[in-house]
Amino acid sequence: MISFDEAYQLTRQAIQPLPPETIQLIDAEGRVTAQDLRARVDSPSLNVSLKDGYAVLAQDIQSASPTSPIRLELVGSSAAGSGWQGMLQPGQAVRILSGAPLPNGADAIVSEEFTQTQAGFVMVMNTAEPWRNVLPQGADVHCGEWILPAGQQLHPTMIGLLAAAGYAEVPVIQRPRVAVLATGDEVLAPGQPLVQGKLYASNCYTLAAWCQHYGFYVETHVLHDEENSIRQAITSCLQQFDAILTSGGAWKGERDLVIQMLDSLGWQKIYHRVRIGPGKAVGFGIFESKPVFCLPGGPPSNHMAFLQLALPGLHTLAGISQPGLKLLPAMMAETIYGQPDWTQFVHGRLSQQAQNLVFHPLKQRSRLQEMAQTQAIVQIAEGQSELSANRAVMVQVLDQP
């Protein structure tokens, strides 16, 4: 067996991101940028008003107050898309709406609530320092400015930023296509009649759901423990998919055929069996330039091996610069114990106490119910035997309420 840290590094080193493609910006939510992106335009393209009011010269109204208003000649109006074309002179004002270009010569906007209009004039009852209520040209994005890094998964507000920066199309990493193969004579696809001694392929659906959660294309297959069907499924999937996840058949028994089949087909086995609990039977290799993860059949082992090793590998394939689950600081609610000769992962829930997140280990008798209730995972690293109560730790957060 190898250590978890070594397995993680070997996984990341063996996988390269998929090639880039250019897609329409409207379709880019959830995709991963293929290169550093810089603004192509200034936004806004001119100095514009942040409020409805009046464009003025700040020095004209530096003494204005409710008891001593300043009267300015009203010489025009400026609206978004149709700015006033003149040059503002001392003693003058231009009616302006939010988003409209700042008239030439003006350097401040007085909010409407501090004004009163009279025939051809506006009475200003408050001061406005230079650039008050003005959004300068390029304030949101400046042409040539670096705005997003390569490897950034795009969220809705980032799409808006790219639109403002002049993008109608964006270069992204191709979306991984993942095949999930569940093996075992005892497993059935959901929807089939459940007969005695059988169970439904919950692992397969958990893995597929995680893949969909991250925007990957995914297809599932449930296979019998039979050499030809496993061989055919693997060789067929290699032609259609970018990565393969297998569930079950990863240990050393006579019916654990997946690793044996991959060995006979000549894959590049990088590791098989890792000092982690749960999940030690996990295997990983490259077959025809594509990553193949062999995950154990037991649900906790299957899930943890996926989250700790396969998911970072798939994230790397997808071009995500910070792969794996998100990390947050938390405090331990109680002491938990592990084995110093391997890395232990513990399911838990989170609570908020004062300014701190608190991690509470789960102790469910049901494996699947414990997994379903998990909000976070904490790691007891190899070489440690416990994490004591009230200790500060980093926890992996699952994207669940």
C-alpha cells in the first residue's frame, strides 16, 4: 500500500486537463476557463451617473445648504444612451438620469432629493464634492485588466462580469464525459424487481450524481461479475468517454474481476490499495490515455475513495485549478480517534457556535443514512492517532444544506 498523500499526488500528476473549446457566453455557467481572461473594453465606456439628479460643477455648489440654496441655470438633459452634447459652464446644470453619460465639463452629480426645480432653473440645497455619484469610465472593468484566471469554474455573477468586459464567447475546458460501471452479481439497477439476496446499485447512482453535480456528462452501467461483459464494457467506454469509474471488484478475491481484467488488458496501473480508511482498496491507472478509477464496493469505502482521490482527478481533467471538496476552518466538538499507520476520514455535521463552525462526528448504525446526513468530512492524517475536542481543524464541506 501507499500513503494517501502519495496517491493524491500521483493522481494529480497523471491527469492532464481536456482540450479547450470556445462556447457562447450564455452557455458558460459552471464551465471552467481555459486561459486567463482580460477585459476587452472599458465598462462603463464613459463616466456615467450613479443616480437621478443634476450634473454640476462641484465648485458652484460648495456652499449650498437648505437655508442657502444655489440657483443654477438648467440647460439640458442627459439620459442613458442619449447624453447631452454641450459643454457645461459655471452656473449651469444638466438634468441627468442614472446610467447616463456625464456631460462635458461636469464633475459631480447632485441627488434629486437635494434639489427643487423652478422655471428654467434648479435650486441646489446640498454640496457635492468632485466625482460625487459618478461612476468613472472603466470602474467596473478596465480594458486589458486581468479579470479571471485559468481554471476558474464560472458562476452567474462571473458571466455578467465577462459580458461587461466584452465577451460573447469564452474559451473553456471541454466538459468531461464519465462512465460509471457498477459490477456484482448481487446488484441491480433501480426500477428492476428486487429479489432476495440482491440490492440496488446505490454506489453507481451516488457517483453519477456527484458527476452531474459538477457538470460532467455521465452514463451508468450495471454489470454482472463476468469477464466478457466487464471487458466489453471497459473497451467500449474507452471509445466514448474521457474517464471511467468502476464500483466493486477492486479487492483481491476470486470474484473481484475489475483489477484483474484491467491488468490483463495492459493498463498502466499507478496504484492499487492506499492507506486510507474507509476506501483502502481503491485503484487508479491510465488506459489508452484515459484515467480509470477502481472504487471498492462497500458504500462508505466507495464514496470516500471517490471524494478523496477520484474527484480531485476528475476536477483536474476538467481543468479546475483547486480540485476536491471545499475546505473551511472549524472546531472539533469532541475527540475522535484514528490509526496512526493510515489516514482516516470521518463523516460529520456542522453547527454554528458564536463565530466558529463546529464539527460533530456522526455515529449512525446505517452506512447509507450516515453518508446522506454528512455535511463535512475531517481527516486524521497518517501519523496522528486523534483529533482532540476544541481543536482547530480544516474540514471538507459537501455542497449540501
